[in-house]
Amino acid sequence: MREEEKVLKTVYGLVKGDPSPVHLPVSLVTMSQIADLPLEQVQKCCRVLENHGCLISGKGISEPIYYITRMGVNEALNPTLPFYIYSSAMPQLRKRA
């Protein structure tokens, strides 16, 4: 399982019992502890998930908080998206046909 999928399933696991899971915020520290991933890696995964529309960020007191979206709930239940990390620091090599 890719790290992004692990983080998304962690967020979903934290909010799934609520009648409106899209309204429950989740902190990076909580996600990091439950997913057993370094905080920096969870933060990168959250940015990727946010770019794909699975999470929305908000401002917490000391750190950003994240909310799962309806698309994120659907993706956590039935994974279909390939998650890619795009970085301007590491250009992607293209293969010629």
C-alpha cells in the first residue's frame, strides 16, 4: 500500500463513525502516530491528497488540520486513483516511444 493510501485510510478510520465525517478535523500528529509514518512524510502525503481532492486543509492553533472530503471517503473505501508526487526539484524523465 502506498503511503498516501495509508494516510487516507488512517483519516477515514478516525472519522468514519461520525454521521458527517467531512466536518471532523484530523491533525498531522495524530495521523503520523496512527499510520506509523514520520510527520514530514505525512505532511507530504496530505499535500498530494489535497491536490487530488481527497482532503481539505484548515488552520489549526499550531499546525494545519485536515478534513476528508466526500471524494476522499469514496477513495478510502474503493481505491481507484494512482497518487503521484510531483516535485519541481526532481524533474520527471520522459520515455520516448
